[in-house]
Amino acid sequence: MGHKSHPYGLRVGIVYNWKSRWFAKKKDYPLMLLEDHKIKEYIKKAFQSAAISKVEIERASERVRVIIFSARPGIIIGRKGADIDRLKDELNKITGKEVFIDIKEIKNPYLESQLVAENIAFQLEKRVAFKRAMKKALQQAMEGGAKGIRMQCAGRLGGAEIARTEGYRRGSIPLQTFRANIDYGFYEAHTAYGSIGVKVWIYKDGKTQDSRNKKEADSDGLDAKKS
């Protein structure tokens, strides 16, 4: 049998940090986990056009900090910050706690696997040929500075009666290397003839969490010496 591991879960603590950062006692843990799920689900549903790649959550006592990574932050903020205030009120209702929202802009959306997968899925729903959509995304990612990219579509491709899986790859994708910074994204396209799953792997660089922390510490040390 296959022993596939999730590229993100496999690299937590090596390349990536946890997406939810908090500690809870045994009786509170399920409630907080459900709360996190509701927050992420609401944000994704409310801002489908904001190109949100991920949502991170931090907790401290009765405070919740929600960090949204978006390629189009203006849609979330809204005119004069009206939409972000509405979002804050809704999240306050969901959690019953004080919520703080941070929005971080994604400079290069072509290197975010989740956004690439969603983009391909939206094109499939608009009846764009799957090969054309995949090849275009492949080209954009490589031009954007990716070391390698692999993508896979599975389902009734092109309305065929028998479902199949088709994939493309370019560059290197070292899935066995723990320190390789491989971003993984998945999204489902709901077409007239059924669901099509889209998976995307993007290899960015080989920097580990430790090397990033060390680099930040070194820069802080240099700043302290200068002052």
C-alpha cells in the first residue's frame, strides 16, 4: 500500500510553523479546534474573490489574533475599512472573544500553491480546457521564480465518461527532502459533469525554520551592535 505523507505536516518544525498557535486543556481543546475551523470557513466563504491562501490563528487568554494571507488585501479591508470592521464583528460573534485581524499581502500569487490550485479549478468551472489551464499555471510559476512545480487533475476531464488523472511537472520536486520548502495546495472544481480535484506542489527554496530564525537573530544582533 502507498505511504503518502502530507507535504505540510511532514515539514512542521523543519520548514514550516503550525498554522494554529495556542495551548488548551483537554476539555477546551475540541471547542477551540471547532472555533478555528469555523473562523477559517467563514473567512474563505465571505471573501472568495480575495485570493486567500491561508489563515493562521494565535490565542492568548481571551484574545484571538487572526492572520490572513491574501493576494488582494483591498477586498478584505473594503472602502474606509468598512469590510474589515464587519468581519471583526462576525468573528467576535463566532468566538465570543476579542478578535484582532492582521492582513499580510502575498507579493507573488503564482508561487502560492493554494491560489494556483484555486485558479485552475475556477477555470475548469468556466469550461476552459484543463491542459491549457495547467500549462499556463506551470509557465507562470516558473517565470515567477519557482525551482519546480508539479500539478495533477483528477476526475471526468473534458466531460469524459471514464474518470482519469492527468499531471504535468517542470523543474525539481524533492518530496523526500524534509528541508525542501515545498508548498502544497488542493482545491475541488464543481463542474456540470462532476467534481475535479486539483493538486499543486511548488518547490521554492531549501531554507529551514532554524536557518530563518538564525538569520533573524543575526540581523537583530547586527542592529543592536550598530545602535
